[in-house]
Amino acid sequence: MTGILILTTGGTIDKLYFDALSEYQIGDSVVDRLLKTARVTQPVRVVEVMRKDSLELTDADRAAIVDAVRSAPETRIVITHGTDTMTDTAAALGEVAHNGRGKTVALLGALAPARFADSDATFNLGMAIATVQIAPPGVYVAMNGTVFPAAAVRKDRAANAFVAR
């Protein structure tokens, strides 16, 4: 299949805040709106896997994400994910990308919800879509204007950015 699969899992990118005390819930995915705004012309299929903050993801949730990637007919897969445990999920996906099926997987998130005017969500989604089109099979994290091999990145919480490991 030549299209791109986008799996949504929740995280800050889809958060809805209700008050100044930061009460939130994970809302409907904003991916379709972001794709429309960006005028993406690639064939894309969007599938919601779950709606969770990444700190709430369990081993069973990660297994569901791995299964969704493994069973997908597409070989180019983008995953929206919360940033706090994105590298854990990327590590779990390692064998799927290299199991002879040649899948290219890029995870992205946002440090501010996509519904905020100053969000990095649209940029990170664009980076991830570009990554799966040109990178060799493997698992990548597309954040902060950089594409990192999944095994070579970490979230620097003090800097609020992803950096090379």
C-alpha cells in the first residue's frame, strides 16, 4: 500500500483544557484538521488507537500500538503520542520496523495542545509525514525540528525539548 497510516493515541496534541487549574481531558483527534490546514496531498488513513495521556499508557496499551503497526498494510506509519513516554513506545516498536516488512514509523507529539495558537503540533506532524516518506525503514521521533532515530533520543524535561541521547 502506498498511503500513509496515522495512528492517534492521545497525548498533549489532543488535550482540551477546561480551566486555569489545568484540568483536562483527551479530546477528539485534531489530525484531520491539521492535515486539511496543511493541504496534505498524500493519501492518508487516520485510525484512532486510544485517547490517553502517555503517562497513563500501560504495557497492554503499548502492545496494542505495536499490533496496530504490525497488522497495518501500510509501510509508512505516523503515530501521534504524548511526549512523556514517547521513547518507551518507540523502543517497543523497534522489532516491528525491522522484522523484514520494512516499515518506517515516525512518532510525534506536541509540547502544547494543537488547539493552542502557539502549538508545535502542525510542524511536528509535517516533520513526521516527511520522515516516513524519505527515511529508511526504522523507528524515528520527529520533534523540535529534528528527526531522531528512536534509540538515540530522550526528552529533556528541564529544557522541554527532545535531544540526542
